[in-house]
Amino acid sequence: MNAQVSCPQCRAVVPDIDGPTHAYVPSAPGCWSAFGALRADEMLRFPGSETNNLVVDTYMAQHPGDGLDRRDRQSVFVHLVSLCAVIERDESPSRSPEVLRAVLARQIEFPVIRRARGPGDLTVLSATDATSVEDHDTRVRRWAGSVWESWREYHPKISAALDASH
């Protein structure tokens, strides 16, 4: 049996492997690998799914760093703004790149934010092995909702940033 490890950010139990990770997304290599596998799977089997952008926003928002790197602070913040647009404002996840660009154009300094509630109940593993595009979209939306809820104390600040970007 292969060794397993809990991702330090989302707590997903993933294979304990050596492998690449993102420069400022502090996930376990097995978690980063699961994210890459999910992205590849959705591009192969569900290329038209509007939730494909939501996968990126959700994963990045669930894997914040310590906030010392500006890119880390910026990434978490803008992906949370995108989650807000989808979950709170019922905007299409396909608009995520547009939302991200608008926030980046207006936001000068990105605050250090820290979750008080943990990473949420669901992880990237919750969205894997979908049997249809509908199943995929449902799983991704549930995961996104779990991650969005984990940042509840920042919802007013995130919502204000979204308002300022429109």
C-alpha cells in the first residue's frame, strides 16, 4: 500500500509522492497532482462545462499561503472574488477570467487574509471521478460552496471588491 499524506491546506488525503507543486500554492505534491489530473479529465471529458474555471478558482482559494508573497495574497483574493461572483451573485463561472482581470485592474494592495474556519468540508478529491458533465458540475459547485463558506469572515470585503470592479 502506498503512503498517504494530508495536504497542509485542504486536508485531502493524497498519495505521499515527490513531485512538482506550484510556486506559491502550498499544497502537498499529491494534492497538486490530483488538481492537475482533474483539470486534464475535465478538458478531455467535459470541455464545454462552464464550471471548468470554477475548479481553478476553488482550488486556489482553498490553498492560501502565509501571505508573505504578494502573488499568494493576490491569488487567494482574486479567486475568492470570482467565487463570490458565482455563488453570491449567480454569475456564470465562464466569466471568471473577466472578473479576475477587473479586480486586478482596480486592487492596488492585496490584504493578508487567513481562514478562521478551516479549509471547508470538501476538497479537489470531491470533484474527481464524475460520471457525466452534470455530475461534474454538481460536484464542483458543492466544493466551491464549501470553500466559499470557509472564508465567511471575509465575505463583506470580497463582495466590496467585486462591487468596485464592476
